[in-house]
Amino acid sequence: MDNVLIITGPTATGKTNFALQLAVKYSGELISADSRQVYIGADIVTGKDIPKNYYKKTSGIIWHAKPLTYFTDGKIRIWLTDVVNLDEPFNVSFWKDCCNLIVADIVSRNKLPIIVGGTGLYIKSLTQNLSDISIPYNPLLRKKLENLAAGGLFNYLKSIDNTKAESMNDSDKKNPRRLLRAIEIAEYNNNELPSPKLGEGLRVRYLTVGLNSSRDYLTKRIAARVKDRFSKGGDTEAKSLLSKYSHDLPALTACGYRAFLGTDPKNLWITSETQYLKRQLTWFAKMPEIRWFDISDSGWSIEAEKLIDSWYNKQKC
């Protein structure tokens, strides 16, 4: 079996910087697990943090949507950022398929795949068999329901899958995008269509390392990071994209973009990032396989690397 390292955790914990350090140490390549960084042009607000001295190059993998890579000056690759345009569809199933191809390519070159990001569903799709993610989108159904608000969508879902409807939290019940997807899955299952196959996937061993800290500590880091992204032109980027594209696109639901539809974008952005932090913490609490490290503790990275060293060297034996 091959090794795959996952670095995850909530926003503002420095996951990418830590992953880059590990890539240098273990001859690794990064794969982004961020559901908003896949969009071309969504750069500063989503925190791609790609310096000007990075250069972009298409991968050698042949596919109908070629995954892109970024190279640092040290030739460390960062995969699966800038995959599709803002108005093109993208979902976890497509990301997982891309990721599996890239992992296979990386291990074939005797390098360590390091998956890094805070989109919990992307991480979960790798370590667990989530059959629903491969259920296809239904454009005719979406067209039929496009004029329904969240309340109407919830009532529709309740009429066809009351169990799913009742299991949703308050946030999901008010989220049209999630409600539409739940309806799509329920309709697919109710029609007794054959369950889509995910395939056996790769034979890999995962180690999932999580970076975290207290909510107060991370909230302060969020505020500082939002101010930094403002200074780098995040406001200009957001206003430009919002003027060109529909505000309802999934790409523009990222924390930060919709804040610019209000009168106090900086504080609204900080608030939305803090709310996202809470949702992430709730999600990750349901993933017991994650080995957590508190980034506010001195020496946390040394302890994390000890764990990774032990796992890496054991699997190599």
C-alpha cells in the first residue's frame, strides 16, 4: 500500500504552510482540498496564497478537465487549484476522481501525496465510502425547483424523504443549495435507479493530521487574516467578480464575497469566516480518525512531525 498524508482542520490554522514544510522534508506534492480554491479567479478572498513567483503549468495527466498545478521556486507542486471557471459546475465526486488520478501519478514518481485543506466533505470522501457523492446532477429537476425559496425546498424534501428532512440542522434547512442536492439524492433513490459505483479506489494508507486551537485564538487569527487580504486587494477582487457573475454561483458563496453585498464588508467578512469556523468544528468533531495538534502550543509542529515520521517510516519498512 502507498502512503497518503492528509493535513486538515478549520480555517486560519496555517495548514498550507505546514504542508509545504512537510513536502520539502518528505519529497511530497500538495493536493488542495478546498471547495472554493478550485475556481479560476477566486484567489485572494479564498486564500490561495500563491506568491507572484509561483508559476502555473498544466499537469501531464490527460483528462477532460486537466487539473492544474502550481510550482514553487523549489519545484513543489500544488494540485487542484484553478480547475474550472467560476460559472462551471464542480462537486465532491469530480474532485475525488481528480484526486485519485493525481495521487496515483504522485506515487508513481515515488513522492508523497499530501492532501491539504479544510473542506471536510472532500477529506471524508477519501477515507470513507460515500455513495451519494456520485449521484449525478439532475438539471431538469433543478429547473423545476429554481423558483422555490429555502422554505419551499424544505417542504418538498419533507414530502419525498421526511427522514432526511428531519435530520437536517437549522443551517442546512435554510441553505437552498444543500436542499436542492438532498432533493436530487432523494429523487434518485426513490426512483430505484442503480446505485453509482465509486470503484475500489487506490490501495493506500492514510494519516490524517488536524491543526486546531481554541475558538478565541482562531477568531483573532481570522480577523488578522481578513485585514491582510483586504490589504492585498481582496476587496477589488470581490467587487470585480460580483459585477461579472451571478451572486448565486457556488464559487461566490465563499466567505468574503457576499460580504461585499453589504455596507460593512470587512466586519461582515470576519463574521462569515467565524461562522464558517463553527461549522467546520462541528463537522470535524464527527471524524475521530483525525490526530489533532493545537497550533497555539509551543512545539506543536515538532510533536506533529514525530507522529508523521513514525507513520511514514513504518509504512516504508
